[in-house]
Amino acid sequence: MRRLLGAMYFSVGDNEVMLFRPGGSIHTFFMRMAIDVAFLNKDGEVLAVHENVVPWRILLCPRGTKITLEGRAFTFRKHSLIKGCCLDFNEGNLTFV
């Protein structure tokens, strides 16, 4: 159910993200706020980053997407999350590699 509703109903803090595995394309229908979205491959490499995605949009994931991250708008910029960087998911924590 969390996956279906995503950020529409479950809020995340300023430095938190929602992780969806397996990841895929997303929509922002019915959302009340803008979000950041990142698509990652199986190794944690960032394939695409979309900042400040407003409600009522569809984002298609790039080929090879296995993980999708959603966070509050401009969270990824604050943490320098850009295409090509790698993330490690270790014990529930998200770290840059």
C-alpha cells in the first residue's frame, strides 16, 4: 500500500527519502506538493534526477531502473545528488560512494 500511495499520503522529513524497490516510473497525481525523484540501477548508480516535480506529472524511468527514490522538493540538490553518482544502502542508511 505504501508503494501505491507513495508521497501522496506518507510524508518524509527534510533529510529523508522514500525508497521503492523494485523501482519504476512514477506519477504525481493527487499530490499536494512538489517532490524530487531519482532513478537508480541495481548497483546504486543514479540514472536520472528530477527536481521539484509538481503535481499531475508522469515520469518515465530510464532503462535499467531498479530503485526509485522520492523526497521533498530540493532535497536532492541540498545533498548534491546528481546523475552518475553512486549510493550505498547499508543497514537502512543511505550514503554516497
